[in-house]
Amino acid sequence: MSGAKRIELIKSRNNAIDWSSAGILIILVAMVLLFGLINPKFFSPKNAGNILRQISIVGICAVGMTAVILTGGIDLSVGSVIGITAVSGAMMMSNGLPISIAVVLVLVIGALAGGFNAFCVNVFSIPPLITTLGTMTALRGLIYVITGGKSVYGIPASFKFIGQGDILIVPVSAVIMLLVFIAGYVVLNKTVFGRRIYGIGGNVEAARLSGIKVKIELAKVYISAGVLSAIAGLVLMSKVNSGQPSAGDGYEMDIITAVVLGGVSVSGGEGKLMKVIIGVVFMGVLANGMMMLNIGEFQQRLVKGLVLIFAVALDIASKNYSDARGKKIKQA
């Protein structure tokens, strides 16, 4: 293939992804206007702050999930990691452990959870879907075992600032999310590690033959996702001022949907982290709007499930379109 045709093929693929992101953005704007017309309070500064707090937990985890999906994997355990870290942090702090030590230990728990996923994927060659599904179920069961199904209270008042406080008019949790996105952007776009993540997702065998130690890189990705889930767990614990056994339950679907809506291909190797912000905001606006309209929890789950199917369908259609354009360019 000539250099000109190769450049045209790359542009074709990028344009397909851009059109997908533009479509989601248009739907997002329409949804905001619709919710605002139905309930004018939707546009209030207070509600804007509520949305930022709601999306912060999903947004923090979405950075780690983006890296995982870019490698061609998936992590269904993020919600349970949020839960186990929130409960563990609450138990440690309520028993008098200094906040700094408790935070470090919580991050270690998140890293261990991610490391366990990587171990199963790398050593036993268990597909990420099955591995993380098992971890999700096991950790959720462990949460109820160690708490007896009861909430954990007694978190120091000073820690509430993380999930409930503001810096000027911006929620602290939203600032944390922004910093995580910036760090994620730098890692994925400006480092060798980031290029390796894209390489593994694009063609794992080619990546291995080029000298990339795939198993080590995958371990880094899953451990990072675990640590970010732990950070989200701390934010959630601070937000609700307790360790709830149900903490993080169902979050994995919101996180995955946000990432796919943001244009990250479920087949791996394609997508940009900055576009994931659109997906995160989309899910936050959708959840907030439905709550303001007093739509029931079961109906909300129905809508979110349909949105996930739509997001995956859009991703597949976009990929098929770009592949068809690529074939035409090659034949030209």
C-alpha cells in the first residue's frame, strides 16, 4: 500500500470514531435540554455540583477501565473493589487507625485485587471476562462476610472533606477526578507504557514479537485499575460518611458504558481517554435526570442496560464502517 493510501486509511478510521463521539455529544446536549425543560431545577448550580459528585467515582474508575479495554480486556470487578475498599477503609478509620495509614492500606488492597486479576489472566490464561466476574462475585461475598451485612460508621469528620467538600465552588471529588484524567492522559499519550497498551490491544502477537513483555504490561494495567478503584472507594466512603456493604454495586456497568460511549473500542487498541469524559458526563446526566424525574431504580437499570447495548452497537458499526472504507481505499 502506498504512503498516501495508508494515510487516507488512518484518516478514515479516525473520522469514523470522531463521528461516533460527535453523535454521543449531540445526544448529550439534547438530553440536557430535555431534562432542563421538564424540570428547571436541573440547571441550578446546586444540581450541577451534584452531577459532578456523582460522576467523580465513575470518572476515576473510567481511566483505569479505559486502559484495560484498550488492551482488549475487561474488568467487571471494579464495583466490588470499590465496595471492599470503602468498607475496609471505614473499618480501619473507625477503629482509630490514622487516616494516612488507612488510605495507604486501602490502596494496597486495590492493587492486590488488580494483581490477582492479572495473575489469573497471565498465569492461568483465564479470559479477563471470567476472571474479573469471579473476582467481582468473591469480593462482594467477602464484603458481606466481614461486615455481617451491616454498615460501618465512625469515619473521622476530617475525612468527609474528600467526598463532601468544595474547593471554591468545585467539589473536591471532581478535582480528584480531573487530576486522575490528566495523569491518565499523560500516561496513555506521552509514555512508552501508553504506547505499549495500544500495541497490545491492536495486535497482542505483534506486540510480543516486537519485544513488549505483554504479561508485565497487563499486570501494570490491572493493578492500576485496582488502585484507581480503591481511590473511588475512598471517595464514595467519604461521600456517604460510612462503609456500606452495597457500596459500588452495579458501578461496573456505568463505568464500562461510559468508556464505550467515549469511543474506546471493545475490541481494543482504539480510543482516546479525553473522549471518555463525554461518556462519563453522559452517564452522570442520565442518572441525575432520571432521579429528578422520579424514575424508579428498576426503570433506571433498564435504561442504562439499553444504553450499554447502544454504545457497543455504535462501536461495532463504527468499526465496520471504517473497515469497509479501508477496503475501498486498498482496492483503489
